[in-house]
Amino acid sequence: MSSLRFKATESAGSRLLDEAEKVETLKATAIYAKNVFTIAKMKDYLSKSTYKELVQRIETGSQISREIAEHIAQAMKIWSIANGATHYTHWFQPLTGTTAEKHDAFFEPDDNGEAIEKFSGDSLVQQEPDASSFPNGGIRNTFEARGYTAWDPSSPAFIFETVAGKTLCIPTVFVSYTGESLDYKAPLLKATAAIDKAATEVAQYFDKSITKVNASLGIEQEYFLVDLSLYNARPDLQFTGRTLFGHMSAKGQQLEDHYFGAIPERVLAYMVDLENEALKLGIPLKTRHNEVAPSQFECAPMYEEMNLAIDHNQLLMNLMEQIAIRHHFKVLLHEKPYSGVNGSGKHNNWSLITNTGVNLLSPGKTPKNNLMFLTFFVNTIKAVFEYADLLRASIASHSNDHRLGANEAPPAIISIFLGSQLDEILDEVESARVAKKVKNDANLWHGIPKIPELKLDNTDRNRTSPFAFTGNKFEFRAVGSSANSAQPMTILNAIVAAQLIEFKNEVDKQIKKGTKKDLALLNVIRKYIKESKAIRFEGNGYSDEWAKEAETRGLSNIKSTPKALDIYVKDETIALFERLGIYNKRESEARHEILLENFYKKLQIEARIIGEVVTSQIAPACFVYQNELISNVKGLKDLGLAKEAYSSQLNLVERISKHTNIILEQAEAMRQARKTANNIDDIRERSISYDEVVKPYFDEIRYHVNKLEKIIDDAKWPLPKLRELLFLR
């Protein structure tokens, strides 16, 4: 390991931008969506009637007939083969958190033994992958292997290119033989349909021409880059995505000079290459920059319809990994790959856009439009207040637990930041008085503060807030960088849809009793402002004072994933999902089990890696070092020198032995604790046991490893190379 580490460091330090890594920035307008079978391209391959029906069915979300699918399949085949594709795959998002694909060739022999290129409507619409080999939470047994992927027409097919060739990828949902969803996309589509229906019905209070509301999303993706040779020298990075050992570099982020700094040449070449390939796939990457921590960066696309935005983000993460290898980098998407510097998030910027082009979370210029904005604005706040624990569960994971509240990310306490201007406006609306009898609309607004015309930047930025309003959208900042955004966005859409349904019921009741519509709207809005006030927080989310204040407000501070996930199987949560048609009870319970399994398995891998590194690398390195010292002591004694001549070496041997023995004892104790935890049948209790019993050994072992490093480092004897045996730098 020592020589490997030296070679890796030397390789990374001498790496120059070679010819293979140099890339040219391509004109975005010339390459955008080049490898995507867009609606516009379909028009060139389909008959007018087929094209018209396809567009209409995509817009309404209605089912596409097999006859139409057959025409589309032939068009898709002709286009993709003309562009070099040899295989096709249903591209789906199982509950592993990554994407999955099974490739089939267009090639097929006919009855005469001749080769033909074949792709049918049946192949487009449906495939049968093995459902038993993906996480299913008990929905499918191993011997019940059948599952189905089904085409999602709302997300266009694309050609993914690698050095091995080109493949036509068809975005799909993934369901079991008995109909339960086994992926992230199917529930997301149901949740977007739920918020479309609920938001449209409320929006029609203000504009009857609104017939559809799309959830809009822009996902900012943070990531780290590490030289590939350095990555390959670290088994902890390779197996867990983060460094389990090591100490801080002398220079980290303390000078605050990396954020928005000049992008290093090698990194810029990677970014340009990534953007070129992303644009070809229709991913509208717009922004690139250095992030706060050394070697940390960010890319961000334009806003898109939510389902497409999430597909693009999943595809982008695949692309980032592939292109990094070309540039001798490894992309780290773990939320906290290095201790002591900022971790990475995936900020989800969410809004609601009508078919008439109106952003429902953008303040208007008239009282009527302001009232529409206020309606959706306050309902979102109320939804987050009512379902804060569910929103917290949606971003819970083993890796994100390391980031939340770590002095650079939002805390585990869910709160909303609005900015002083909007916060004051809500206070004014809450306290304003309205006469019970209203003669006309003009009188309605008498004495009620009108929301002024607000610019997009009507709020300051609060980096400590997990859920912040940023001008014309809410930014859910607590989502982890490695996460599939479908899960938190499914939950966000669901809770806002539920809240809008409740809002409409309350308003309609008042209208039936004779209250004017606008006054009824304001009455319920004012009620919601009062009820949800505890969730609004404008201060420093990192402070200890906020944790104490949040407790007095009745806000939860759920710091660990196993406890956060419990909300998924509470009766009220299951009832919510069933009411909206997103999950049935079995699906809710399955997801709870899958997420818990993922949590403890990742901890289990970390525990094993720590044990292996301690026993096979760190302890042997210490023994080598001790033997060098012992040989030196023996030589000095043989020369007949007094004990004072080698007492410091003996002291060093004793101190190293003490800490080496402790880490070996702790590693064995951790192994036993892990075995005990593994024998627990209940997955929730097993996860909690890993979190509360096994994980504390990590810190104890790391503490003594760091002490060993410091002892050897301070001794500065006999050679610097020997101090590097711990390979932790």
C-alpha cells in the first residue's frame, strides 16, 4: 500500500492536460438534443394523424394505443439506426437509487436465415426484466421473478453513446407482476398527476382558462473530483464513497478562496466535455463553477418539467461518471466524502407552471394575481408545516446523515425561509381585518395590504435553510447529492396536492354559506398563515439556539435515518398516499423496508472496510515501524551505549503499541457488535443497532489511528517514508 500511495501521489501531482483530454466547446444550438428523439423529430417520421394523436395523449396523460405505438416504434427504429444505434433498452430507475438497463439488439434472423432489423410496438411499450433481483421490500419473492418495464411517452427516448457503441434508451416505469411499483418514476408520475389536478382546480378560482399545472424543477448538482490514481489507492473511497481514515490537510477551505474561483484547467476540460455530451442528450446544462470545498464543483441546468428534469439528472450522473474516466478523474457524489470540509447537496428548485405560462409562485402586478400567488405560496408553507416529518424522511439516507447540520448544509430540522419582505407581508395579511359584508371587489381590498410587485430577488439567500423561497420558486436544499430526486419530489408534490385539496374544500364551504369568493380565499389563507407560523424561520439554522427554539415551537429534529423513515408506515401517511393514489399500503411498507436495508447495508460495508484496513494495513504498518525502532535500539545496545541513548525510541515503541492494541481490540469488538446486529430479525431494529451500537466504534478506531499518526509524525524518525506507511494523507 505504501508504494501504491507514493506512485498515486506522484502520478496525480505530475498529471498534465494531455491531448486526449483537450476538448472543444461546441456550439450549444448546433448540438442540443442531437441524440434525442424529440417531438419535433417525431413529426418528420410520423403521419400527421399519428403525430397529432401522440401529442394530444402526452399532453393529457391518456393511454397510447398499441396501433399508435407500432407506428412510433418504427419511426424510433429508423431514426436510431440511422444515428448508429445497434441495440435498444428500457431505461428505468429501480429502488437501488441508480438506473438500470437490459440491452437487446435490433438484429433478428428471419425464417429464411437472413438478418433483419426489427423493433415492434410491443418491444417499445413493454419489456420483462427480472423483478426478484432488485430491491422490492418483500413485494416479490426470489421465485416470483416476473416484472415489467412500461414506456413513459412523456420523457423522450435518447441514444447513449460509449466507446463500445450506441444504444437507444427508452425511459420506462418498473412494476411487479402484481402491479406494485418497484421504481421511483411510477410514484412520481402519480404524484405529479395529483398536484396537477389539485392545483388546476384551485387555479380556476382565478382563471378558468387554466386547464393544467406542471410541477417545474431545476436541480443543482454538487460533486467532488479526485484524481483516479489517488482514488484507486484508497479502498475506503472505492467501497464506501468516502474516506474513513485520515486527517485534515493543512489547507482546506479556511481561506474561502475556492468558491467561484478560477476553474483549474483539467477540471474545465472535464466540464466542457460533460456539457457537450449533456447538451447532445437534451440536458440543458447552463452553469458551472467551483464550490466551497477544495476539489468541489457544481453544474446546474435550466428548469424543466419535473419528470424530465429528474430523468435528466439521473442520466447526468451516469454521464459524469463516464466522462470523468476520460479525464483520469473519479466523480464523488457522496454527500460527505471528506471530513472537515463541506459536503455536497442537490438543490431542488421547485415551482408550479400553468398551461397559460403563469408561474403560480411568482407574485403578480394586480391584487387578483397577488391573491393567486398568495394562495399557492401559503398552501405550500402549510403543507411543509403539516408534513415536515414526511419531507424529512424523503431526504433521509446514511450518506446524507453525515451532511445535514454539519455547518455547511441545512439542519435536520425542517423550516422555511421567506426573507424579511415576504415574512412581513404574511404578518400583515394575518393581522388585517376584513368587513364581513363586501359590496364589490374594490371594497374587498380596502384595508388589506396589497402585495407589491416583487422582483425575482425579493429575498436574501439563507444557506442554512432546508426549504427556502428564492423569488419565484422554493429551493429544497436538504436533498443529498447522490439521491434520486424523484423521492423527495414525489413527497413534495403529494403533500402540496393534499393541502390544496383541503384548501379548496374549506373555501367551497364558505362560498356555499354565502361568503364572497375572494373573501373566502382570504379567510382560509389567513387561517393557514396563523397555523403554520412555527415553520417559518429567518435566522441561522446552524446555531444551537435554533435547535432549542425549534423544540419550543414543536418542530422535530430527527437526526438519524432509521427514526426518520418511521413516518412512512404511520397510519396517517399510508392513508395520505392511498387517498392520492401514489402508494398502496404494501408499497409504503416495502419502501420503508428497502430504505432501512440500504441504510444498514451501507453501514455494514463501512464497518467491514474499517476492520479490514485496520487489521491488514494499519496495524502491520505500525509493526513495521516498531521493528525499525527495535532494530535501532538493539544496535545501540550492542554498541554498549547507555539507556539514555535509546530511551526515546523505547518510549515511542510503547506508545505505538498502546494505540495499536486499542484499535485492534476495537476492531474486534466492532466485528462482534456487527454480528449481533446482523442476527436481529426486525430490519428497523437492526438499522438502529448499526447506527447506535456499531457506528460508535468507527469514531473510537479513527481517534486512535489519528493518535498513532500524530505520534509517528511528531517523532520524525527515522525516515519520512516510514511515516507514510499509514497511507492516510
